[in-house]
Amino acid sequence: MYTSPDHPLIGIDPEIRFGRACIIGTRISVDDVLGWLGNADIIEDFPELDEDLIRACLRYAADH
């Protein structure tokens, strides 16, 4: 799995979700989180997410 010092909560593994950037330890991709942002209950619907993980996805997306 590839991670970077700039994005320690995000990893890329060719064996998980076809190599899409995902939150470490999950199969939740950055793209999934970005798509769910319009959902006001995202943390309630996905309890494995928290505000720090959502911010990590936003930072990763902004850099890429």
C-alpha cells in the first residue's frame, strides 16, 4: 500500500478498489466521501467516518 507523509490517512493499494485512493483500513474511497458530502447524515450513515477522515479526503482531493 502506498501512502504519503502529506496524506497519512489515505492509501492506494492496487488490490483494493482498483487502486483508487481510500481511507486506510477501509474500502471507502476518497471519491465516495466526496460524493457523499451532500448528505447531511454522512457520519451517521457511515459511523466508521469522522470529521478528521472527511477532512483528510478533502485535503487529498485538493492536492490531486
